[in-house]
Amino acid sequence: MRAAIGLMIFLVAVSLEAQAPPSFREGVIAFEKKDWAAAETAMRAAIAGNPKETEGTVSISGSWFETYVPHYFLARALAKQGKCQEALVEFAESERQGVTPAIGDFARHLETRDGCRKGAKGETKPPREIGVVEVPFGSEAPPPKSNPVEPKPPVPEPKPPVAGPKPSTTTPGPKPAPISRETRNRLSAAVTAYLAGRYADATRILDGSAFAEPAAAAEAALFRAAARDALYRIGGMTDNALAREIESDLRAYRRLRPDGRPDPRVFPPHFIALAGVQ
């Protein structure tokens, strides 16, 4: 029960697990790995299953959540491959649906069309990016300064109330506090570093002050253990002190998330076996 409450604290938006096709998760992971062709295929499948973008979030792995915007991810995957003509169509559709323009980090890419704004007449090579890594959680960036203000729609006249079931007499408990932006951004930076193979950076980011939220602390322990395990293997598996730190991190993860399971799409099989969470 304690682990379930911790997980609920970590959810910052409405989950869309029932409406989001599994291919959306696969596409996001492929996008983070810069496998643009796989991301394109998966996002096309997601759109076929549910083309409506929404502000709700989908669990990608553990505490990694993404807004359900398959047209946006497809547009960027196409742009990265130089398929600007198709990318512009998907960018326009995502913009029309209205979710991505309201989110600062997404709005920046809508504005630039990832270099495809001037490539509508044919296929062009995408702009070369050096040292760019996508952030899974997405740090909140300020929205563009010049967004036109759309006129407000007319307010419909109130309808008479419809009789419904009697309200419950049970007093609801306090709502769980949302995770802090600082914690969200710190985890985001660590996950990005881990996915990019910068294991020392991921360890350093997560080695600072402890996380107050139980779910955040569990995910931090898991990714820290995975990063240290990678460093241990790269170093020839001779550092006994590092091996003890890995086991300490995994003990913390098992204690905080006894029912947790490392995602096989993110972590290698040997590490999942090492975690040993039943």
C-alpha cells in the first residue's frame, strides 16, 4: 500500500493507459535512442490506434511519463530523416489539435519545424545536431513570446441540472502533492544521461541530496544502480567498492518498490536479473 501511494504522488497528470496504443511507448523510446526510422513506424501505428493528442500522460517506463502527442513525435522523427514534406503535414496537425502549442518545450520545435519550415517543396537533409539529447521528462521551458491570443468562444447558456446519484457522505482524504519541478528536472537529466551512455554523469546527478518523494527515490536508486553497473562492467568488473554501491542501490529500490520491475525496454537483461525484484 505504501508503494502504491508513493507511485500516485509521482503521477502529475491523468494517465491514458487505456487510450494509448503500446506503440506510442515504443516510439518514444526509439526517439530517445535516435532511431528515427523505428520511431516513425511506431508513431504511425499509434496514430492509427488513437490519432487524438491530449494533455494526459502515458507511462513510458517507471516514473518516466510523456504527453500523448503522436503527431508531434512523428513530425520530429520525419524531420530528423529529412522527410520535410511529410514532417510539415504532421507538425501542422499537431499544432491544429492544440496540445503541443501550449507546452513550452514542444512549442519551440513547432516554431522551427525542426529545420523543415523552408523545406516544403521537397526532401531536405535535417540540420546537423551536435551533442543534443532528448529529455524524456521534458523540462518546462517558457512559451514563445509572440503567441496570438485567440478570441474566447461564446459562453453557452447554463443547462438545468440533471438529477443524479446522491453524493457520497464519505469525506475524501487529502490529495497527494505533485512532485516538485526540481525533482522532475533532476530525474529527467539523469535519465537522459543514462540513455546517452553518460553513466558517470547519471551517477553524479543522482548522488546529490536525497529525494523526498518515495517513488522518485525508488527510480533514482534504480537508475543509479544501472549507471554504476555499466561503469563496473566497462571497468572490467574489478572495483569491489563499486559493486557494493550497486547492491546498496538495489536494496533501496527493492525496499521502496517491492512490486517494481525494471523495464526491459530500458535496462539490459543482466541488470534486470541482478535487480532480482519479484
